[in-house]
Amino acid sequence: MRISWLGDVLRAAGVQVVEEPGWLTRTANGTLDPIGVLWHHTAAPSSASNPSPALGVCINGRADLPGPLCHALVDYFGVFHLVSANYANHAGTARASGPVPAGSGNVMLIGWEIDYAGDGGGGVVQQMTSAQYDASLKATAAVLRQLGRDASYARGHRETSTTGKIDPSFIDLDTMRADVARLMGSSGGGPSGTPFTVYSSNVNVRPTPSTSGTPVGNLGTAPRTVYVECQVAGQTVTANGYTNDLWSRISSPYAGYVSNVFIQGPASLPVPSC
Ligand SMILES: [Zn+2]
């Protein structure tokens, strides 16, 4: 799977994004099939004047490990630099952790390399910046919603590593998951939102409130029940004699956006604004 939606999903979540050249096609030797998100630290000291010291290594790899080494590098200011939309050598072999089974971490997990020194290994000691933490929470919540997974699918490398990795340093991973769950607005247990009916067949679910993004799913034969979490103004769509610029963000059967023009009920649904 190519996660070409990553930039759109992060921007929609309020995360600052830089699409590094070639990120859509950059890949290591394998196929990504993600079910969760893995947090790392790079062990490189970052600063306001040198906010992304490990970006080149993350893109190009090391002598002993070909790049890409992450899907996104998170710089000192919390900006997400997109490095790969495909398979990346960031997680190696994973042991079971929470709901993530043992297997290839590179296949199962989307990896953020958060650029800070961590415990330093005898050198510079540095904690994750609050900007990095906040952006990583938003990005993780948005990506897990996109994958249709709950916050328990956010893990730290030290929880899955079979080789004694310690990253990400200075982060309580249970607190991180609780913070992600709060952002996702649900602690799990069934789809969140209010059920509505899509009356038109073959409606696409989009990564943003626009018809331009690559669909994250297709609802197939109508009628279909979707769970609407909120609605937001987006691209105007005309179909079946109706015109509407409102889009519903749904949690199920796919996480994404559906134009309200395809949903039974009033033009503006009785749901919260996104
Ligand atoms: Zn790591």
C-alpha cells in the first residue's frame, strides 16, 4: 500500500507538513500494509538553528541499512517532513505489543522519527520538544483514524524492538496513548458518531472534504450505513439534483469524508461541526 494520503490527512489535522522531494515513490525493499503507528527518536541533537539534523540519514539511510528509515521526520518545531509513502526500514522485526502482533514492524507500522537526542548515550541529553509532542499526537490520531484503528495501535519502538532499542526517550507511552485517544474523541468500543444512510451507490470516501483526493474506500451498493462524527464545509458537489458544500467526516465503514449530497436527511445534518 502506498500511503499517498499522508500529507492531506496530516494537514487536515492541523499538522505542518513539508513534502520532501520523491517521498511518494521512495521505498525500501518491501510492501507496506499498515495497522498502526510507531514513535522513534533519532538520537541526533536538534535545535532552533539546526531543527532536522537526521533528515538526510532518514532519507538516504546508513552504510548498514538502506533508506528510507522513516515515513516522516518530525523536526524541532514539530514540522512533519514526509520521507516515504511506502515501505521504510524503521522498525525491523517486531515483538507483539498491545494489539500489534509479532512480525515485520516495517510492514505493519508507519514510523515517525522524532528528531531529538534522547538519553544521549553518553553525549547530549535532550527531551522531545512540546511542539514535537503535540504535532506527533495530532498526526498519530489522524493516521489511526484513517486506518480505522484505535489509540492502542500507537506504540513506541522500545515496546516492539527485539534488539533492545530504548526510543522514544522521556515519553510515557501509556500517557501518549491516552492523549491520542482523547484527540480521537473516543476510547474505542464500536464506531463513533451518529448513523446515517448513504442512498447512492458507489460513493467514494475521501481523505479530505474534496473530490480531488485518492479515495480511502468506496461504499459500494446502496443503501449503506455510515457513522458521522462531524461535518465541515468543503468542495461543492452536485449530484442527483442536489448541490451541497458540506461534507461529513465518518468513522465507519471507512475513516474519511463523504459529501452530504449523498446522505439522507437535511442538507446540514444534526451533527457537530468539525
Ligand atoms: Zn527507533
